[in-house]
Amino acid sequence: MNKNISMLMLIMSIISIIYVMLFGGQEVNIIIRITYIVVISILELLNNSFKLNEKIINFLQLVSILVLLKAGFYELTFLLPIVIFKIAKRKANIFIITGISMGIMFYAFRENSFYTCVYAVIVNLYLYEVEKQVKVETELKEFDRGQRYEHHLMENKIRNLERYLEQNNVVTSLKERNFMAQKLHDHLGHRITSSLMQLEVTKETLGKNDELAYKYLTTAMNNLREGMDEIREVLRNVKPREKIIGIENIKEQLLKFEYSTGIKTVLVTEGDTNKLTLKLWVVIQENLNEALTNAAKYSMADELKISIFIYNKISRIEFRDNGKGYKNLSKGLGLRGIDERVQSLGGRVEYDNDNGFVINIVFNLEGQ
């Protein structure tokens, strides 16, 4: 704002100098008047360039102009409304400032009061509009700075979430490993040790006491058989089924998407999802990733719903957002990738406009 005022001040100083040169009279008188105008302009440049005390500069300018006007230097009329606006802009509204300028100029120039008052109104309205524009630009900069800060916070949240998920996966893996190690140590280790001792006894008694040797051999075999059953049971409990892998991965995808975009996500499943094979889960997740990307880039949606329906022999997967949809569907690499992945497993894809963009995918579960 100060730069705009200073620029106007310099322009009006040049106009004042031209006025003096045209109507200033004698040469000496012209030089004196121009000197005063230049001094007032230099004060403005000092204030704008070196950030001197603005109040002192404004006061010196106002007093100088008023004294010189009283002495008959009427060309300084061009500068008076600007200086008054600089002094009063933070203390009064535009009507009061304009009224003060008009009052002073009417008192000083009663003969040309109409023109001087019109000039005061024009200058004050111009400076008021400039000030409003500067305020708007400042608010936009503050808003943009706030948006960048919010974006930075969101990125930090996403990074923290990803680190948490990675750490959680590590902790889960360690727990599973410790669980398996403890089970193997407590049960299988004991059984193997016991079986080895029984086999040693069998070896020593074989040919001497075949009945006893047979008894120890049978016991060792039973121990090892029960140990194998326990290993299978442990592995079944530790290894998640394909259904669990697929659902949990999709939930993680949706959680990351919500954090990064602010778009709400909803997951709905109906039917026996155990019928979905691992390769179907992989395709579903890859297509979901493409649907999330499209929603974030183009849809202008605030919610995305993923539905997985399992029927007797078919499954239907629907990605639906509540965005603007499409006028003419143009398939880019992303949508063509969805088509290819689905068709590679014998499925089909349909795209629809239904209060948003909808992707319907149908798979035949037989033969998968």
C-alpha cells in the first residue's frame, strides 16, 4: 500500500512541476517552487526506501505543504489529499478522510473550491480502492500460507500413519515369530527329544527284546505324528486366509486415501468373501487403486463407496463416487488398465453415470 501511495505522490509531484513550469512566472520563482516540490518528494522516497519513521515524514510533509500553500504555492494542492490520506487511513473511514481533505482545500482555495473538492474526492476514492485491493491480496496470501501449512500437516500425518502401519506390520511379524518359536519349543521340541530317547532305547533293545523295542518304536512314531499335527495347527492359526489378506489391504488403502485427500470412503461386503481367490483380490485392489486415483483427480467427490457382493457363482464389485460424473467417457490408461485386468480373469466391466461415476465389475467365480 505504501508503495502505491508513494508512486501516486511522485506522479503528482511531476504534474506539479509541469504546472509550475507553465504558470510559475519568473525564473527564480519557478526554481524555488520546484525545489520545494522536490524536497517533499525526497521525503517520500526516504520513507519508502529506508523505512524511516512514517509519522515524522508525514507530519513534515503536511506542515510543509500547508505553510507553502499559505504562502501562495498553489501547485502543492496536488499533494495535499495524498498526505492527508496517509496520515488518517488507519484512524478514520474514507468519508471522514475525504471530508477533511475537502474542508482544508475549500478553506485554502475558495475561488476554485469546486474543482479542488472534486480532485480530493477522486484521489481519496482511488487510494481507498487501492487499499482494499492490497487487503484482499494480503488475505489471499495468508490463506494460501494457511493452506500450505495444512497441506504440510496432512503430509506429516500420512507419513506418520505409514510409519505406524510399517511398524505395526513389523511388530505383528515378530509376535507371530515368537509365538511359533514358543510353540515349537514347548511342544514339538519336547516331543522330538522324547522320540529320540525312545528310538535310542529301541536301537539298544532290538534283537534282545523285540516286544519292548516295538513298544518304544510305536510310542516314538505316535509322538512324531502328534507333533506334525501340532505344527499344522500352529501354521493354520498364524497364516491368515486370503479373505483376511484382501480385506485388510483394502482397508489400509482406503485409510491412506482418506488421510491424503479428505474424501470419505465406505467399504461394504455382502456374501461369503472366502469364495474370492488370491488373484481376484489382487485385481480388486489394483482396480480400487485406479478408482481412488480417478476420484481424487477428476470427480470433485466428497465420498467414495466400495461394495463387494458375493453371490452363488458370481461376484460383483462396485466403485461409486458422488462426484460430477462424466459427459463423454474417454478411457485413458487407467480405465483401459481396469478393462485388461478384469478381462484377463474372464470378467466384464461397465461404467455408468448415476449421481456420480460408477464402475461395475462382474467375475464368474467358477474356474477361478
